[in-house]
Amino acid sequence: MTVTVPQTAQHTAQHTTQQTEAQTPAPALREARVPEGGLYEGVRELRRLPEGWQERPYDRFELVPQASTVGAEIRGLDLSRPLDPALREELNRALLEWKVLFFRAQHLTSAQQSGFARNWGELETNPLLARGSSADVVRFDKSAGATPTFENVWHADVTFRERPALGAVLQLREVPPFGGDTMWADMAAAYDNLSPEVKDRIDGATAVHDFIPGFARFYGPERLAPYQDTFPPVEHPVVRTHPETGRRLLFVNTSFTTRITGLAREESDQLLRHLVQQAHVPEYQVRFRWQPGDIAFWDNRATQHYAVNDYGSHRRVAERVAIAGDRPY
Ligand SMILES: O=C(O)CCC(=O)C(=O)O
Ligand SMILES: [Fe+2]
């Protein structure tokens, strides 16, 4: 079976024909075409709220949108203090409605950062990443010559696990003088805007995820081999349903998704390439410029993220805790 992905340009060419007087034939244009197969350049449907949800105010904090469907800054909270149940619920609603929340200048200790994240569940440990002051804190310390990690690649975290993370709380401890932003992409918007043909094609499909390709970008086989039994390949639906909002989310990524089950290699590669490239569409994205002590809290079920390595030999130190998630369906 052949996988056809939507083509660009050709079907947009007609709109350049001007409305002219009734009988005048349209002037002939010379042949001019661009290569097929890129991302469609056109109107996108940017729906932020899940089906049936109404816009409601927030009582406990100010929410400042940073993009049309993804990313909002929360003002007026001190995350070092425990959350009461009503505040936790309101923050959870904000997370579901905006997918990534930013909190400026929190300067949390690792214990406070973990404590905040624990309001959403058990914390996850990752034996493959450098740890901070406790086992559930991952520390990315980037200075000249440091081993690259998950930078310059769109991904959702740990989709190679049977139960990928629900979300993560990231804090920047040291920020380079320029660059080092993080970007997030809304995978509900990415799904919504797929062509009907591609949606049909992936409806009910599953894909294989494996930790090896993501980590092999920066670790050798001797570092990875011991984990092969711990992390066998897993299958997840290509389109997962958000367990709290019911929204459909595109759930394949460049770091860990190796193939679509049941397709020949070439077809799988072609379709996967098209799907993972959806995260590149600017209208689905938000980009965050860090200051020290800022926190980003993202829904890892509904987004992908990309740490931009454009800060040369400057130092950037980030610490992250991840919240254990459910099995995607
Ligand atoms: O350092 C960042 O901005 C994000 C790195 C990352 O991929 C993560 O924390 O999961
Ligand atoms: Fe990540």
C-alpha cells in the first residue's frame, strides 16, 4: 500500500487567479512550481479548549497567554508553598487548557521543585540521565565540551516507556547570556490539522518506540546495552486520547518512534517523517526565553519540546523532575 501525504503549493496556486470581468479569459501564466511534499502553507485551525469546555476565569492567579493554543505564564503564585486542593485543581485546569505553564523567578530548591511536581503523582527516575541532588532530579549542566543531551530535537519525554511521563517540571538554574530557549509544540493542534486522508491512515495505528535512537545520538553502545532489557521496544497508539480532556493527540516523535506497526520500512519512514514534522509548524508552538529560577511545567502527553542549543560555549544549567504517567490509549 502506498502512503500518500498531502502536497503543498499545487492546490494553493489557483487562489492567485483574480476575479476578472465575466468573459475575459484568465491570462496564461508560465509554468512555475515548487517541490512537492513540504508542510502545507495555509490556514490552520487553532482550537485551544477541549470539546465542550467553556472559557472560564481563574480565581487564584493571573494567566497570561504566550501563544494562541499552547503556553501561558502564571503570575501571583509562590510555588515553594504547598498547594491547597482548590489551587492544585485550578492549576491542573490551566495545564490542560494551555499545555505548558511558566512561572517566573521561583528559585525553588530541588526538594520544593519535587514537592510541587508530586501534586501530580509519583516522580519518575531516569537511570540514563545525570542526576541532581536526589534520584528524582535530572540535571542538565551544559558548558563547553559537555556531552550533548536532548537538545536540537523535537520529542516527548520517555515515550519508550510503557507508561511515558505525564509531565515534567523544569527549572533553569543558570541561563546563558543569549539563546538557550525551550520550545513546545501543541500535539492536539498538530493532529487537528492533519489532512483527512492522513487521519484515516493513522486511525487505530500503533507505532514502536525505543530508547536507543534518542540516546544513541550521544551515548555509545557500551552505555546503552545494559538497559536493553530494562527498556524493551513498546507500542503506543499513533494518535493517543488525552485521559483528562478526551482530545486526540499526535503521539510520535523524532527521538524514540522507530516505525509504524505493520507497514513496510519505506512506507513507515515516509509517513513517520510527515507526522513528526508537524511539530515544526510555528503556529503550534510557543518559545520561552529563560531567566534564572524560572519554571516550566508541561503536559508531556499533549506536547513535544525542543531545547535550542544556540548559546555557544556559555553555560546553561537546568534541573528537571518528571511525573510518572499512564499507559497511552
Ligand atoms: O533543557 C531544556 O530546555 C529541556 C530539555 C529536555 O528535553 C527535558 O528537560 O526533557
Ligand atoms: Fe525532554
